[in-house]
Amino acid sequence: MFTIKDVRKNSLHEEFISIENSNNTTFAKIYTTLGASLQELVLNGKSIITDVSPLTYANTYASSLLFPFANRIKDGTYQFDGKMYQFPINESGNNNALHGLVYNKTFQVVEQHTTETSACIKLQYIETKESAGFPYTYTFQVEYILSNEALNIHVEVKNTDTKPFPFTVGWHPYFDSKDLYNSTLNFDSDKKLVFDVRCITQETATIKNEGVFEVKDKQLDDCFILNTNQTQFNTPEYKLLISATSAENFLQIYTPPKKNTIAIEPTTGVSNSFNNKMGLQTLKPNTVYTVSWEVKLL
């Protein structure tokens, strides 16, 4: 039987809600005050996502949900429908806007239920104030469905404004490996983005489609254009399949300054997408966009 525990606070007064099965071999912790981000995940006794300390959420955006844009926007500026807009700069060293607007918002639990084999919790953030950089209102919902072998994440964005708006969506999870040097990724790609020193997309380069990507001791901050919607992460302890339902799929891989940790990020757009239009979509008033991601043990 799965159970969902009431919202609690940690030592930093951050609020979280936890889900676990009866023998505690499957567990998830979701922080309502950190953008409804998933900060811990254990599937069938395998530790998949753990606390990234001594790194902090403010510096890593670990497991954050990315909207209205994934990755970066150069100088935080973009043009839409003939007008210029300015996002706040939160990557000051590179003068970029980074990872959207909901990663630090407080979400409310709007629905939850449990069964013998799974648990479901839905959280929601309602934006009612138009900002200078993104002068639109919207509702952002995320639903986590946890079972012993898998976690499903369903995201739903509704444009509650009277104007259409541009957007991309992403997820920024950091995965654990007991031995990252000997871990690999399997994904289908023959195109990679070329970044400048500020991690802003410059062009697309053709690469050899190897199928197997060896992590080794590479220092990674790379983005690939996927030909399919699946990525497999192979560690000495477990194998994990990451799937997406989006029509266009991009894979950002990043190795943070923490041993045996890697960010494997499914996104619907790329760095500077509000300007280069790669993966950029428009959501009309009173319409809804949905995307789902699944992480599943193999």
C-alpha cells in the first residue's frame, strides 16, 4: 500500500510532501515551496535522485520544472508579436535569464489519492500577475504518479490570459550513480548544439550517431537533438529509461561539481529558444498544453 504524508517543513523551513510504499522500498519527496520539485526518488530500493548537498537548490535548480522557458535566454531579452521584453537576469555571470519563472514558486496540493500499487499527487501554481518579462497569466499543474518501478510526471499549462504567449517546457533532474565514470547513456541523435562561452546556442553541428554515450570523466554541459523520445541511463546499479511525449525532444546533459551526479534533462526547447525559435511554441488564450515524462527501471 502507498501512503502520502502531510506537508512538513525541513530545518530551512522549506515545505515538502512525501510518498512511500508500505515497506519503504519506493519513496519520493516533493518540495511545494521549491517549485513542486522532486528532491528525492527511490524506486524498488534503487536510489535514483538524492539531496545534492552541499550544493544548493538556488545554485543547481535540481529537479526544477522549467517554464515558460527551459535553459537560458541571452541577456534575458526577446521579441514576440512585435514587442521587446526583458526577463530578470538570474545568471549574472553570463548575463542570462535562466530556467524560467516557476522553479521557486509555492505550489498548492489540489488532488491526491493512493492505491495498493501507486500514489498520485497533483500540485498547482496560478499566476495572476503579469510581469514585465512575461506579461501573461497562466495556470501550471504538475502531477506525480509513483509506483514501485516508475515515476510518471504530467505537466499541464493553461493560458488564462487574453493574449497568446511563447513557451518551452523542461525538467532538470539530477540522477545518482554509484560509479558515474562507468555509466553510459543510450540515445538516438545525429545533431548537437554548439554553444558560445555563455552557453547560448550558436548553431547545430552534425555528429556521428554512436548510440552509446560513455560518461567517463567528461565535464558536460551539452544539448542533443533527439530523433526519438527515449533516453536510457545505465549505471552499475540500475538501468533507467527516460521517456517523453513531446513532439520535439532535446536532451541536455550536465555534470555538476558533485561526484557521481549527472543532470539528464528532457526539454521541448533549447538555450535561447525565445530568439532562435528552436522548439518554441505558442499557446493561445484558454487553451492547454500537456507533456509527460516517465522514468522507469529496466
